[in-house]
Amino acid sequence: MGVFAQEDINKNKRIIAYDGENIFTKESSDREDQYLRRGEIWCFRVNSHWVIDANVNGNVARSIKHACRPNCYSYVIDETI
């Protein structure tokens, strides 16, 4: 699964924010174990305390970071990815 652009995107352009439920890192560990058993994971670490779980209220951004040859990168600004 992944996404593709239908038009050129300028270098360093912000594309989308990574949406989902904000949870504590400890809770994320439990969820990640459960998700991995199903062969999926949508948790993105914001910092040492917070994780965004895109499996809950997430958006298409969760598919961008999964690629064999990724051509996008992520930044964490405050608590937004």
C-alpha cells in the first residue's frame, strides 16, 4: 500500500500532517505488539512521551512512510508530524 502524486511536488514542500490518536509511549508499546501480530503498524513516535496512532482516526499520511524507495521525509514540529 502506498500513495502517489498526480502532479509534480516541489522539493521541501509540506504535503500532509500525520493524523491519529495521541497516546502515551507505554500504551503505544502494547498497541504496537497487537498491530504487529496482524502485520500492520501505524504508530509514529513524536517524542519520548507521545506517539500518534494513525490506526485510530488516522489519514492517508500513514501510507506515505511505507515505501521500498521512499522519496519523502518527515519532520516533527511541536507535536505535528
